[in-house]
Amino acid sequence: MNAALHISVQDLIGSSVQMMDLRSYLPKVAAAQVPVLIQGETGTGKERVAALIHELGPRRDKPFVAVNSAALPEHLVESEFFGHAKGAFTGALADHPGKFLQADGGTLFLDEIGEMSPATQSKLLRTLETGEVTPLGSTRTHKVDVRVVAATNEDLDDCVARGTFRADLFYRINVARLWVAPLRSRTDDIEPILAHFIDGLNRRYGRHVEAPDSALLDALHDYDWPGNVRELRNFAEALFIDPPEHRPVYLDDLPDGYRRLFATHEVTRLPEREQIMEALQETHWNKAQAAKRLNWSRMTLYRKLDKYAIGDEEPEA
């Protein structure tokens, strides 16, 4: 729980269109004080976005309370969310304020809300509708004023259609919706994010590790990053296990696991030049459309065109 997080939109690093749009939209969402649903894959930084919504809004001086909805055992849900009175059950040796009371006046961040059981969804919906909580074992009802920011890596629209997520709860939390793009769709952000991590780790450890060389950067751009920014952070940490200093980092400098990962990826992926040529031909050499087809930014496509010496004009038939 943090009353002052001291972060800003500049902590969302990257020059991709997705990140620039997110940085531009966040202050508006924060000021509106409406419920927010953040969607994105695991490791994309949804909790950081939630914290920024809190920090940029009028509740910044009040608590920010985060709870992983998927990690709560069903038998503890009511106590964790709504609190309990002393003696409410075996082991309840004192009154315990639940997450809603802890976040009163501030923001309650519900991570992995798509993993909530139907029973938990019902209890949550009731509290959001009434603005009241009654601790387990107590007869006293408390009014609470919390802003709910929820996050999920699930497609909640699909979950509602399949009946695994309540439609009424979905509409309650889905007033403003944000999407945090996966790293593979904004590869131009890899280099500045990695530089940020390396800079911080150099300061922490008193080292002088430099950025990867161009060949290794190409491998990082070509990798899919299923763990997203969290996986990139782990990669940065791994660079400091036995790092070279005062020179670029090469593939051979990496710990064995990463060296094998990127070497294997280079061998098994389809020839990249052929993929680019195919995309250009199918879009009649419209580079914006070709980049979209390849799931790249235009900046990435231009970098690859230079790399493979692909000309600017469609060849004559």
C-alpha cells in the first residue's frame, strides 16, 4: 500500500505509437476518476499503468492497494476483501480491515480479475453497487469510497460471451479501457527499455556494462518476448552475471541459456528478407501496410530495409 508512488508517465519508456498514445491518454483517464479496465499480456506492465492512473489523479495522496485476484483462496476471499472481526473464525485474533477499507479514499487495483470465481465476482459486484462492506463476523456496515482499476490478460469480452465472467460486473468495471501492447508489437521500444534497465543496474552494482552490439540487438528485435517487459528485465539482470565492461555485449557474452535461446531462434525462424519481400509485394510496396502486415512499426521496417539493402521502389514486372 502506497500513499505516494512518485512515478510519472515518463516511466512508461518507449517511442512507439502505442506507448505515445498511452502516455497521452493516461492523464485524461486519471482525472476522470471512472473505473478502468487494463488489458494486456503477462509482463507488459499493467500494474505500473494502474499505479500511474492513481498517481496522476486526485486520489494520489490516498492509498493505492493492489491485490492479485487469482492468488486468493476462495475461503479467504471475503476476509481479504471485506475484512473480519475479532473471533469471526478460528485464528481471527484481532479485527482486520479488508482491502476495500484499506483503500478507502484511494485506489483499489484488482489484478487478474478474469481469474475470479463466479462467487467472488458476485461479492465484488455487490460491494461496487452499494459502496458498502460488512466485515466477516461483524454487524457493522462501512461506507467505502474507492476507485477500482482492474487488469487482466484474458479477453473479457470472450469470457462474458462464454459465461465465465459476469456481464454486469464487466460493464461496471469497463468504463475506460486501456490496452498495454506486447513487446513484440513495439520492438522499437526494446532498445530504450533495455538501456534504462542497464543504466539502473550499472548504478546499483557499480559496473560499466554497455548496450548489446548491433547483431545481438537484431536478435533481440527478432525474438518474440512472450514474457514481455518482465522477460526483458530478466535478460538485463542476466547480463550482469559475468559481464564484459567498456565494450558492447556480444551474443557469446550471454549466459548459456540466453545464448542458446537467441542462437536457436536465429536458425529456426523463416528467412526474414523473404518475409519482408513477400509483405512488400502483397501490399504493392506500401511500406505502412507492409509494416502492419509484419506486425512491426514503420521505423523497424525501414531499419530492416537498410539491413537487407532492399530498394525503395517496386521492381518492374
